[in-house]
Amino acid sequence: MKNHMMKLNPSPFKMIKEGNKTIELRLYDEKRKMISVGDTITFVNTADSYDTLCVKVTDLFLVHLMSYIKTYHCWNVVIRRKI
């Protein structure tokens, strides 16, 4: 299991911390391809780098999103519980 660091804006950071947001959508780039179920993600609040939240990756979903320019491949990290 690996730990991954990701920055997160204050609003979604607060929503995840309070349990109101359980899915985080990110571009499926080379960095995100390294994430596996069971890994942890440490989210860092962009407004305060000392404010962090560690969560466990419980599911990964590959979602194809249509854009008016081209198709992008994105995925969701489903966060069900804090550790």
C-alpha cells in the first residue's frame, strides 16, 4: 500500500472532512494511474498546508466523459471512511 499526496481546494476539502463528499474526481493521468484500492491519499488544504486529511481508497472507477472538444478519461476515488 502506498500513500499519495494531493492538493484540494478548501470547499471540497471541508466537505470530505465532514463526510458530505465521498467521491473525488481526477484526471486519469500518469500520477493517478499509480493509485490502487487500499492505498491512502493525504489531501492537503490549498488554503492551509498544515491542514491535511488522510483517507483510504476503497474503490476506483474509470469514467469516460464527453467534451465538446474531445473525450477525456477520468476516474473517481470513492472515500468511505477516514483512517
